[in-house]
Amino acid sequence: MAKISAKLVMQLRDKSGVGIMAAKKALVESDGDMDKAMDLLREKGMAKAAKKSGKVAAEGLTAIEVEGNNAVIVELNSETDFVAASDPFKQLLSKLAKLLVEKQPADVATAEELSFDDGTSVKQALATTTQQTGEKISIRRFEIVKKNDGDHFGPYLHQGGRIASLVVLEGADDATAKDVAMHVAAINPEFMTKDDVPADRLAHEKEVFKQETLNEGKPEKIVDRIVEGRLNKFLSEICLADQDFVKDSDKTVAEYVASKDGKLKSFVRYEVGEGIEKKQSDIAQEVQDQLK
């Protein structure tokens, strides 16, 4: 049997919202497999599906730059929020966003070889800012987004750049696109429509809902109908088009955009450090103490 560490229990507790002992029991039953443990908790009705599992975040900021029919969304990382709030860091991020939307490099490695107007390469600028701040500064990721003449960009930064969202609408107007970008930042959709959800993901979720429904003791003849309803509700929570619009819950996002003579085309959402793991502090010890 795999050793169940306090750190693993803490991660499942944070992801599922269940108590420490319930998290530990699920990990023991699943032999330390986080995904299987999460499914076990869901089947028992103890946890909801996580839309996007993010590990503990690193620090930094995001930025969006729009130039004509081109835009870029970029994340620059530091080691602490103190450095991310510093002038050298913010100045580099601003210059970087402008350069990226102008040159449109294919990837981070290519971007680092680009040069600013003063002849300094991006790689050199990263090294200089690292020396100035005393922390490693690095480009995490970026995405170039394009639109047609009749489309509209909706850029939005939340919490000073901790979260960034960039939406493209076909038709409508800039104000509507901005509203949808704010929704994306707040609600964090995973897909644009139900058709974008991979078949294996649908099959997995359907099986979990089936086991959950059977465990509740529902009559077998109505299980499929209940599962279908739960699956549709789950999809409406993770797909942008079908989510209730935050500024008008009587409409879905797609319906709101349609009411403005527009159509959803694409979205990108960045949250600083999502998926990056950094050192844990005394919380792990707190969990360890409770498991003794």
C-alpha cells in the first residue's frame, strides 16, 4: 500500500472540501491515487467535481496587449508577490506584452530571443530584472489571439493582473465582449460548448454520476434519467455558452451575447501560477498533527 503523506491528504482536502479523515480514508482506499480518491468521494456524495484542478500557485502577474486585430495574453512569474508588485517587474511585463503582440513568436523559447528597441534581448532583460529583484523572473506562457474585422476583443484584468481573460466575439460590440471577459474571469469556464468536451471526459463523468446515484439507493429504472440530468447540469457549469451569465442570471452567456447581435468565438483565461507547485509551509504540519 502506498504511503499516504500529510501533504497528499491536504491536497485532497483542499480540492474536495471534505474533512481531513475523510480525505485520508479515500486515499487509503485508492492506494494514494488522487484522481481515484476524488472519484470515490464524489460517488459517496461527499465532493463535487473540480472544474480545473490547480496546484498551489506561484507568484507573478498577467498582462493583455491589443493591437488592431491581434492581441496577446501573457504571464510573467516571480517567486514572491512583493517582487511582482515592484516597478522593474511591471515595466518588463508591459514591454514584453507589447513586443509579443508585435512580433508574434511561436513559443517562449523563440520569444526569449527577440530584442527590444534598445537592442536588449528578452533573455537579457529577464536576467537583468532577476538581478535587480533578487528573484528568478521567467515567462510562464503566452497566447497570440487574432480576430476578424467584424469581431470584438474583450480584454479584462482582475486583481491587478492576478487573473486575465481575453474573449473574442463575432459581432456584438466591445462592451459586450468586456462583459463576457469579466464573466470568464469570475466563473472560470473550462470549455466553450458541450461539443468541445472530450468523449473520454464525458464517459468518465457519466460513470461517476451513475455510481453516485446507485449509492444513493435510487430505483434502477430511473438511474439513467437522473444521471443524464446531473451530467447536463455539470456540463452547463463548465461550458461558457451554457453558464448563467453573472450580470443577468435569466440568460445563459450565449443568450446574452445573442441578444447583442453577437456570437461567442473564443476565450482564454490565465490565473497566475495555476498548475505550478511551490513549497508548503506549516499547513502540512497541521494536517500531520491531526492524523496522529
